[in-house]
Amino acid sequence: MRALVALAGAASVAAAPLRPVPANNASAPGWEALRDAIDNFDLVPDCAISIGDSRGELFRHEKGDTGFETEMRIASATKWVSGVAIMSAVDAGLLELDDHAYDHLAYWTRDPDDPRSRVTLRHLLSFVSGMSGSTACGAELDFAECVEDMYSRSSANLEPGESVVYNEVHLMYAGAMASAAAGAPMEALFERFVFEPAAMQSTFWSSANGRPLLGSGLTTTPADYGRFLDAYFNGRLVTPETRAEMERSHYPDATLSGVAV
């Protein structure tokens, strides 16, 4: 088993580069006990761990066959990157959180009797859209075509805003809204808003055809994901106001309805 672990906190959003640290941080005071605990934790034989704050990286350690340049699929850690890409489009004025899905997606219903007509970008990013279904699509479809195909097979049994359902269909629809608003492919939005400003050069979509799967589809390295965290926490990806929106609960009274990965 390989693991990528990144712990970060930010006391400010002033830009700060990653600070170089000694290999395995063997001489850094105060970290020896943590390093020993990691090495002696047999349930995780392979990992790369980085800890930092707004000043930069404070500690890093590699164990087993995993290093900071090891490529790995990051599954649901993709969701944070996707959320930043979409909220960066909001930051840029391309769309707003309270835009309805039909404002940007022509195929989306406006029928008031269908709860999907009330779905907004805020609902989708909060996982309370009431949408369900599958992200599976034919390999010949690009991202926008895949999402439209998903919608044609979708259902919404819950009123938007009522229940949190953990699945990745919400992000696919949110990404389609941002892509349509920008008039650009989803891949281009990630390059513009995340990969380039965070200097992520070893991150790519895992699918055979390179189509983005916004809830679980990225392959990256611990070093690249650390660059993403550093850029996010130090204000190089979204504004402080947008970051505050991302980190608060928009629907605190919503019930937890289910989990579907």
C-alpha cells in the first residue's frame, strides 16, 4: 500500500515558497519522535509525508518504496483539486455559486416539477444537489459529452439542499457548468487555474483517454500535491474570500443521506 499524506495549516495567505529540508529531516529538532513513529507503524509500509504551514515545509519523510516523486492515483484527494479549479472560475467571474445548472447547460431541465431544475452550483459543490447516477461513459466521449450522457441517465430523488450524498456526480456537473461558462475544455481550466500556477508538472488524468473524472481521476506525486497545498494555503490559487467560502458549511442542517464512491 502506498500513501500520500499532506498536513498543512496557514496563519496567513502571504505567498511563501516551500522551504528546503534535509533528506528525511534526520537532524531537525523536535521531529525525531514523529519520524520514529512513522517508521515503526507497520500498517503503512510505504508513504511520503510532508508537514508545513504558511512559512513553508517544516518536515518531510519517506518510507519504503514511496518517495516524493512516486506517481500514484490519489482517488478522492482529486476532489479538493477539482473544487479549487471550479471555484477559481467563480473567482474569475465566469459564473456564480447561485447560478442554476440550466444557466450554462442547455440540456438541463427547467421543469419546476423536476427537482433538478432547482440545482445550483452551490448545491453541486456542497454535495447536496440530490443528484445520483453513474459517471461511467463510453471512451469515445469527451468530458462535456460524458456529462451530458450522465445527465440523460440521471435521477434526482432528493430536493436540492436537503441531504448530503457523497458521490462524484456532483463535481462532474459542476465542472461542466464551469467549462461551459468559460467556453473552454475542462482540461484547459485545470491547466489555467491549478496546474500552471501551482507548478504541478507531474499530475495528469488517469483514464486511458485522458478524460477528467473530477471526483477520483488524478494521478500525481507527493511533491506535486505538496505544491498544490502550498499554492492553495498561501493564496496563489483563489482569493481569501473564495477560500473562506470553500471552507465553511453552506448547508449545516442538511442530513447525511448516503455514500456512493
